[in-house]
Amino acid sequence: MASVILPTTRWTDGCADVLASLSPDDELFVVADHPDDPVFENAPAAVELVAAGDPVGCSGKANALAVGMVRASHDIVVWTDDDVARETGWRDRLVAHAREEGAATEVPVYVGGGLWRLFEPAMVLFGSIGLAHGGHVWGGGVAFDRTVLDEERLVDELRRTVGDDSLLSTYVDDPWVDTDNPRTVRVDGSPGAVRDRLARFAQAAFHFEPLSTVGLLAASTVVAALCLLAPLVGGAVTLAAGAISYRTVDLSRWSVLLSPLSFMAIPLALALGLVVPTFEWGGRRYRWQGAFDVTVE
């Protein structure tokens, strides 16, 4: 038995995949913002729909997860997203490993066109591969045993942050990672959307893991300098790293050829999180000045 929480304002193919994979004893909470959101009209009758209301001091997704946590009744809780395709058995894997090890997570791979192609290789290596080996969880596909963590504190902090998965990662130790089934997440490659996504990712890193982020910033600056001063060596090394990371997540895209440029852009992407004052996510604009200092604008 598991409680599955799915924040969304619309019914998607990803939502249908989640519903089809549940066991008879599971409970599914589809949490939207308001009763007039499209999901209330389009979701199957068997789905339990919840209106969380507008967030105050947190992201819409974190607010939805907090409301879902209060509603959930089973010991194992699953957080999932509406934009991921899944096969039969994904839920069983996560729930089984969460029971055995306390937490289990999937690995996202963010792909897209436009400007995102430049940042994609770096995100595959430092985002996807980094998550798989860094003891973190992804809020789009994670299961955990709520009885082994301070749930009251978790729910309170969800209501005060943007980084739901960054927050949950501080509550779980050594989660099991499903490296055999990476999840492709398609993102908007327009300049504004890329700026907002990079700002959100960078600020999550700075707010929750400042020392590791500073270390990454320093290391990536060295790599950028190597690529500039010794382009043949630097380019070959970073291209090889990109190719290995793409192969690890079973991704075949020509954007891997941009690995040298992508890795050189990491310092810029991280610095962006410090200088961009606000970013948009899910139709709302946020000012995120500390891990638990969020203004919804």
C-alpha cells in the first residue's frame, strides 16, 4: 500500500500512466490549485481530486505536496509528476525499495530544443548522473517511508520553500536509485524558459548545498579555463565526459557534441542563480532569497 501524490492542474498521459500502475490498495491524490483547474473536468471519476489553494511563501508544487502529505494515510508515500511517461512496474520498484531502504528515487534527464541544447550535456552529467551518485532524490519520482522522518517538520518546511526535492534530500539517507530507467523530461528551450529553469536549479543548489555548489563552481571554472587555453585537450576531455554521461542514461542526441561549450557554461549558469532576482515556474513568479525565504509575486 502506498499514498501517491501527483501535483498537476491538468490531466496528462503521464497522469494516466500513474493511475494505471497503482495497486488496488493504493490511494492517489491529484492535487491542483483551484476547483476550476482543467484537471477537475478531465480526470477520471475514480481519481480523488484536491484543491490546495494558492501558495503563500512557497511554490505551487511544494504547497500541493504539503496538502497531499496531510491527506495521505499510508506509511509509504510516492511523489510524482504529470510530464513523465512510465511503464508498468515503476511504482512497484520504488515502493519495494522504499520499504527496504527508507527511500527510493528515479533519475530525470532534461532534454529540449532551442537554447536548452547548450546546457543539456552539463545537466545530464552534473544533474542526472550527479543525482544518481550523490545521495539526492528527485521530486518527480520518489518514494519514502514517512515513519522514519520528521513529517511534521517536513510539511512545515514544504510550505516555506521552492525546492521540494532538495528539501526531501535532507531528510533521507542513502536512497536507492533506479539507474536502469532514467526518465526523460522535455523542457522549453526558449531563452526566457531556460533562464528561469537555470535560475531555479542554481538557487536550489546554492540554498541547500552551498559548499558543494561553490566547489562545483570552482571546478567548472577550471574546466572552462582548460577549454579556452588548451582547446584540443579540454574539448576532447569534456566531449568524452559528455559521451559517457549520455550513454549512462541511454540518451542518443546530437547535443552531446556541445559538451565542451556546455561545460564551459556551467559557471555562467550557477552565477545566474545569484543575479536573477525572480523566476517563473508553473505560471507563478517567485523571489527565492533563502532556503525558507520565498515570496510569490
